[in-house]
Amino acid sequence: MKKKAEKLSKTKLWAIISAGIVIVVVIAIIITNVFVPIKYLASYCVSRKRENIGSMRVTFVDVGFGDCIIVELPDGKNMLIDAGDGKYSNNSKVIKALNKRNIDTVDYLVCSSVNSEHCGGLTEVLKYKEVKTVYMPYCTNKYITDAFKNFVNQTEKSGAEIIYIEYKTNVKENDYFFTFLSPSVISRDDGEYAKLNKNPSKTTRNNSSSVIWLEYGDTALLFTSDVETSILNSIVFSYGISEEDYPVNLKKCKVVQLANHGNAISACAEFYDLISPEAAVISVGENGSGSPSVQAMSDVINSVGKNLFRTDERGSVTIKVTAAGYTIK
């Protein structure tokens, strides 16, 4: 009888201990999740280092078939252009890349396209990072893609300032400058947004994507998102007829991102001949659309030679820019 009582007492003791452990673990999870999201815990277990103030670092994060560009600006601010397709593995990469750069607040968040491989991961960034200003396409149908719908809903919850992207929207600081060269102004009846909102096809989605110019010192970079050949041709035409009035000197471009992951529908030899870049980057991964195409790559190789960097071959590509020039690794 005594042994039975002792056994029962031990059972109760273990039950109490087990319950206590469970309570402690639950409390620890709750406390941790307040500061660090549990599902991205590994992405927070990194050493943090910000690029030195006075230089700029641009990283094309390898998110497979998609875009994600982190820009550490020379004044200590930062810009995030897209964040991949929203798959967990890519979201983890994006969060980790931001944390490694000690970025808890995104000053300028750019959604360059309604296409999922661009805006899919932005929802998670908006959830777990403070975002000051969001630049986004003027698409009146937020349900155009599931990824864009989720992004819009989270943007509205975030309380961030919202600015719709259109031609010549820009930010000018003392030592750097970025502006949007496309799409055209929202009010234009025959513009890219009018076509998108009237007929949301693959082409109108692509062509309403952003072309972004970023300039610091003697170095300018050009990001082309998913625009097709017709948009690149229109930029060439506009620059040709009003070079003096154009918002930037396109011939100053040093690094260009190939449009639409190097797809053939975005090939444009005239565009790359005009800007004559020294280096090019393709953000691409496994896909069924034939990207990057031989045609699109050959268009730019005449200018860049061997300086063509693909994220599917090299992983993330980082460009460090100083007032004197740039290096790529």
C-alpha cells in the first residue's frame, strides 16, 4: 500500500513537472514571437552588419525565378525592390538578407509588378518589418493576382505611406537619386495603367511594371522588372526625341538588370545598345518560360562581354558603389 502511494506521488510529481515545462515553453514561445517570428527564427540567428555610411550596396538576392533587390543607400536609409514569389524558402532568404544588413525598418519599399514572382514575398516583409513608404503600381483590381491582393491588404494594414508609381516619380537626396522611367503617368488615357485596368492580360501586367533608375556618384543602375520589348523600345524612342529633357542620362548607365528575367519577349538590342552598360544581372531560377533566352542575353553581351551575372549560377549578386566607382561580387 505504501509503495502504491509512493508510486502515485511520483506520478503526480512528474505530471506537475511536465505541466510546468509545457507552461514555460509556451511562455517562452509567446515572448520570443513578440520580438522574433518563430517561423523565421533561423533567419534572425545571423550576425548583423550595415554597409558603411557614404557607400551604397546593391544586392540581387537569389530567390529563384523572381526579383528581390536590397539597396543600402549611402545616407543610412534603404530600399527594397520586390521580395520573390512568397514561398516560405524564399521568404526566409529575404528576411535573413535584411537581418544580415541590420535592416529592421524599410525606408522605401517598391512593388515593381503585380506579377507574383515580384510581389509575393512583400506581404511577409510588411508583417515583420516597419515600412515607411510603399511605392506600388496603380492597379484598380487588387485581385489581379493572389499575391498582389495579399500585398495590397497588408500594405493597407501597415499604415505606411502609399505612393503610386508613375513616370518621373522620384526621390532626390544630396548624394543619390532614384526615379521611375516607366510606367507613364496615371492620367494618360493610352498609358500602361489604362491598358492594365481595362484588360489585365499577361502583356499589360508585364508592361505596367516599373523601370527604375538609381544613381550615386558616377554610377547609375537600371532595374527593368518585367517590361516587354515594346516598353524598352518606347524608352529608346522617347530618349531619342527629347534627350535634353529626359529625366536621366541613359548613357550613364553602368549596370542593368535584364528585363523579365531575360525572357525572349523582352529582348531589345536597341535598348542595350543605347545604354551601353558595363555589366548586367539576370534574376532567374528554374522556370518553364525559357528564361533567360539566348536572344535577350546576346542583346546585352555585345556591351558587357563576360560581365553577365546570373543568380541561378552565382547565387546572390552584390554591387558595392562608392563615389568613385563600383565593384561586383
